[in-house]
Amino acid sequence: MKKLDRYGYLFIAPFWVVFLTFSIYPVFLTLYYSFTNYTGSPGEEIVGFANYTRLLTDTYFIEAFFNTIKIWGVNFALQMGMALLLALLFSDLRLKLKGLNFFRSFFYLPNLITISSVALLFGILLDWQHGSLNMVLMKIGLISNPIDWLAEPVTAQLSVSLILTWMWFGHSFIIVMAGVSGISTDYFEAAHIDGANRWQMFTKVTLPLLKPILLYIMITSLIGGLQLFDLPMLITDGIGSPDGSLNTMVLYLYNQAFKYNNYGYASAVAYGLFLITLIFSAIVFKGMFRNERATQKKGA
Amino acid sequence: MEQNAETRRMLPDSEAQPKRKEDRPLKVVPPKKQKSKHRVVRGLIYASLVILAIICFIPFLMMIINATRTNGEVISGFTLIPGNALLDNYATLSEYINIWTGFKNSLIISVSVTVLSGYFSALTAYGFTFYNFKGKNAMFIFMLVMMMVPAQLGLIGFYEISKTLGILDTFIPLIVPAIATPFTVFFIRQYTQATLHISLIEAARIDGASELRIFHTIALPMMMPAIATMSIFTFIGSWNNYLMPLVLLFSPEKYTLPVLMGFLKGSQVAENLGALYLGIAISVVPIMIAFLFLSKYIVSSISAGAVKE
């Protein structure tokens, strides 16, 4: 048996060769570059923490950070609100709604489409003069003059948030629904016997039991959201117009590295982004954990 | 209190008939009225769900219809009636880009990535599950930790190592790294631990089968459900990947579909909206058709991915 165990190395060897070459080594190489002034041609010099001190005072990066958070935050609030509401409706024992599979497929559809196609599609749908959205809105009579959605920072950010919501609420809904159907109906019946109304059932039974699933959605959405890149890049000019309002952190990283050849600085941006992701994930975990302890105390 | 008692008394037949709003005394409301109100609420909910489904679908409908109309027609307004400029639009589009090449490239990359990721993740998961070698736990934990690291962190280093290896502007850096997909390894390992018992493997060993043969003939087929689940995500993720091919590919004839779409935006095709819509439609419609057949499977895979954590 002991002899056979050596086969284990054989089985995991291909994984580790590729993993070390294409995942681990690049991460450390990037770390090294972040301490240099590398511009794509050999002969870089070590510059110590210069890139990082620049990062901390770089208004473009700080702006990119807040843009990313704003766009993600609005999208996440809407997306989760819709996912929870829909899951609540479909799991309601009294309503007994039908067609779950049908609706679920429709709601998920936008998530399947290549994001660059989505960006291109909405880029022309939202067009000021010739976009179908303005035409439809004017036909219905909701607006009298065409709105230039992608020219004002506020509407541009809101547009991206709404497109992201449109893309992702179906995905979140499917996961929340899976979580809700995993909850034993005994809990709901017990709450029902105790005279709980719909709202109480939702806040006292459904939400606490859904916490692991919600945490999963929040963390994955947050990590994905902080890496927001293709949609803001492709929906306007690729450098974050209008007024830098669509400049996100990864877009900034991409432009610094592959447009301006500031590989050294871009590497520091990558590590800055990584630190921010870590801090936010830790806050989410801690927040969830603290709530849990608080409810336990209340219950005791 | 009183209401509680009442509800409790009601309970035995509450399963047979639709449940009533519990914050209202049951005797006061005649059942008929309650029923019709219930019907109105349900009707309203269905109506909003249908509207939501339409909102999800309408951009695609606009796209398909506009793809059949001339630039002038698209500019002049939106209707639900298709035009007859589909072939002209296709001719305009083909003048500037070959969208089917992009399609082929995307397909080659995504299929290779899915197959490699599925096979090697299963292999790795098997190694981690059924052998006790030195450093196994440390390696597994290290893999899990690295799973948390976003891909962008190593982007510049990844570009540099591809440059050093001379594989820039080829499909290799887009395909080969799929051999190491930590999350898929993790998922398949969890599945294997729960479904595949070591006694089965030991029995095969007694029969004289080699270790690799046991993996291929016994373990791999049993891991198939988990592999299939992850394959859907691997395929969609690879098909939609924009950043990596954008950074690694330079020759237009090697562009994948998403990169080609980005390229389309800056090209002269963008001056003819009908042709531009057609380009987007060609990139989108096949996925929609595939989804039509696979939607149930995809939905259950998403649920499984989240709940089995």
C-alpha cells in the first residue's frame, strides 16, 4: 500500500507543473515588477516602494476605486433585492406559482451572452440620437427629449449598474432559490403555527437559514465586481469616459500596462487591487459572523 | 394568543386548501371573497414576472430585428417588423471582418479548455483523494489559498512568461493553463469523496488493474456528473473571456469572438448599424439556441455549485 501511495505524485504532477508555471510564478513575477520601473524592455531598475507610494496618491486610481464600488454597490443591492423577492414569491406556499423553470431560464438568459456583445449591444441601444431605448421611451411618452445616457457620469454609471443587474439577477435568483428550496418546510409550518406573518417568516426564518448562500453570492459577486472591466471598457471609449466615471480598477491596470507600457506601476495596481479585495472579503465575513453571534445572544 | 389557537385548529386541513392570510380572523372573511382576492394578487404577480421576462429578452429581440434592417431604417425608429436588408448587412459585415473565423477560434479554445480542465482536474482530484503521500494536505491547502487570488494579480507576470516562452499570439497560453483549475479540482474532490468508495478501487487492484487503468475505467466514469457540472461553467467562462485573449493575441485572424466584437466597435462596420447589429446577433444567437436545449441542466448546475460548497 505504501508503495502505491507514490502514484499520488504522478496523478497530481501535471496539475502542479502547469499551476506553478502559469499561476504561481506569474504572481511572484508581478510582485517583483511592482518594485521596479519595468516598461516592457529588459533593464528595469529596482525602485523600492515608489510605485506603491504613487498608488496611494494617484487620484485616478482612487477615483477608479470609488467608481468600481459605486457601480458594483448599486448593482448588487438591486440584484439581491430582486433575487430575494423572486425567490420569496416562488417559494410561497400559499401562492403556489407555476412556471418556475420557464421564468428561471428567461431571467438567466442575459448572463449567458458574451459581455463584449452585451456592451456593444447596449452601446447602440443607449445611443443618444439613434438608440432604440430613447426611441421607445419617447414613443411611450416617458421622456420628451432624447437622453444622452453615456455622456453624463451619473447616468453612465447607472447604466452600467443596471446592465450588470440585468445580467446577474437571474444567476443570483437561481442560487437563492436553490437555497430556499433546501430549507425544510417544517420551519415554515412551525412559524406559521406560531402565527408569524410573511415578513416575520422572511426575516426570522428564511434569511438566517440562507446566510451561507448569501455569503457565497456576496463574496463571489464582490470579487467579480472589483474586477469589473469589459463592460465599462467597451461601452464607451475604453479609457473610462465620460469624465473618467467608467474608469474601473482593472481597466486602469490594463491601460497602464498594455496601453502606456507602465508594467512596473501596473503591477503595483494589481497588488493594490488584491489587497482591497482581501480587506473587503474580510469585512464581509466578519460582518456576517458578528450578526450571527448577535442573533445567538438574543436567542439565548 | 386566540389567533394562534385558531390557526392551530385549522392546521389539519390547511394542506388541502390554499392557506389563508393568518393575520386576519378566519371566520370574518367569506372564503369566496378571499379566493378572488387571491386570484387578483396571483394575476398581478404573473403579470410582473412576464414583464420582467420580456425585459430580459427585449434587447435580443431589438438586436435580431435591427439586424435585418438598413442603417437608415434603424436610425429612423424601432418597430417589431423585420426589414429585408439581412443579406446586404451580411455583405457589409463580411467586407470588414470574418466573423466565422472568430467563431472557429472561440470554439477551438473553449472546447480544448473544457476537455483539458475536466480531464486533468479529475486526475488531480483522484490523486488527492485516494493516495496518502507526503505533503498532501499542505499542497491541497496551498491550492485552496491560491484559489482566492484573482486572475488579474498575475496578469502582467503571465504576459511576461508567455513572452519568454515565445507563445504570445498563439492559443497555447489560452488553453494549456486550463490543466490547473483549482476550483474544479476542489469540486470534483468533494464529489468523489462522497460517491466513490475506496473498496471499489482496492477490488480492481486485486484484479490486477494498473493505477492509471483504474482511474480511466472505474473512477473517471463515476466522476462524470461532477465533471459535467464544472464543464458547463468552464466552457461559458472560456467562451466569454475577453481580457486574456485581448492581451495575448495580436493577429486579427486569431481573435476570439469577444475580442472580435470589441474590434468591431472601432471598425467601419460601426457606421452601418444594421451590419453591426447583425455581427452581434451572429455572436449571440448560437448561444441562445444552445441554452434553449441545455437551460434545465445549466440551472441545476448553478444550484449545485453553490449549495454543495
